[in-house]
Amino acid sequence: EGQAVPVSVELTVNSPEQMRELGRHLAKLLRAGDLVMLTGELGAGKTTLTRGLGEGLGVRGAVTSPTFVIARVHPSLGDGPPLVHVDAYRLGGGLDEMEDLDLDVSLPDSVVVVEWGEGKVEELTEDRLHVLIHRAVGDTTDEVRHVSLRGVGERWTPVDLGVLSA
Ligand code: ADP
Ligand code: MG
């Protein structure tokens, strides 16, 4: 049997620019149909990471906090999948409500990144990538973030997340 590929990786990110860079690297592992769930307190860096994802995917429009809209679609500038950036915070009804958003793209053809989606969007697919971002304990001023990525489902089983720590 081949080596088991770890399904999770822990990273330290030292600045907002490094967080964007992580997003650009992560984008290379993503493809249409992928769901990425971002968890972390306000100001953790979820949107900053998503900005890097958008850069890496080569999509149109600056990725900003989707706080005032539930979802924003960023079409690809090339022939890649669009990025659908969702702030599920106000998505009370969960998945049904999300399907009612009437986005002009189909989620299975998109890379879907969800902030605050726990307990709401898991039904979208059995496969998902969880990204947890947190500050060092007791550290309120520093730019250090701990990022943990964990793949769930068959989609992620063969993916070597370890390439992200290189
Ligand atoms: P969230 O979407 O999780 O609420 P944002 O990405 O909108 O967070 O904001 C993160 C804030 O923290 C930004 O002002 C960013 O400049 C700052 N920051 C400081 N250090 C980092 C880091 N290592 N990674 C990401 N953001 C950082
Ligand atoms: Mg945000």
C-alpha cells in the first residue's frame, strides 16, 4: 500500500500578506465543486485568505467582506471556475435559503467559500475543506495566526495538504 497522505495540516501565518499567499497556494488545489468552510473569529483573516484564493483562481473583482450581501459571485477571468464567496452569518435557514439566493452560477460548477457556515452548508456536499484560523492565545496585537486545514470526504483523501507548508 502507498503512504497515507495526512488529511490535515497546521500552519503558522505571520502577516496578512502571508495569508493571501496561502490563499493563492490553496487555490491551486481547488477545482469546480469544491466547498471551503472558513472558521475563525471576526478579524481572524477569513476574508484575507479568500482574497488570496480569488487571486489564485484568477477571478474578477476584489474579494471584500460579504457582510452586506449573503453571497458574491466572482467570475473567472479565464476558463476556471467562478468563486462564490458566502457570508452565512445571516443565512438563518441554511442550505435551502442558499439555494434560493438565485445566483447566476451553479454551485457544483463553482468553488464555494463560506464564512460562518458551520451547521448550515454541510449538506451541499459530503466533501469539504475546513479551514480554522485563530490567533495565538493571549495575543491581541500580533499578526501571527494559526491555520489548520482539514479535508473531509473522498475528494480530499488523496490530496497532499502538506504542500501548503512548503
Ligand atoms: P475575517 O474575515 O476573519 O473577519 P478579515 O480578513 O476581514 O477577517 O480581517 C483580518 C484583519 O486582520 C485585517 O485587518 C488584516 O490586516 C489583519 N491581520 C493581521 N495579521 C493577519 C494575518 N496573519 N492574517 C490575516 N489577517 C491579518
Ligand atoms: Mg470576513
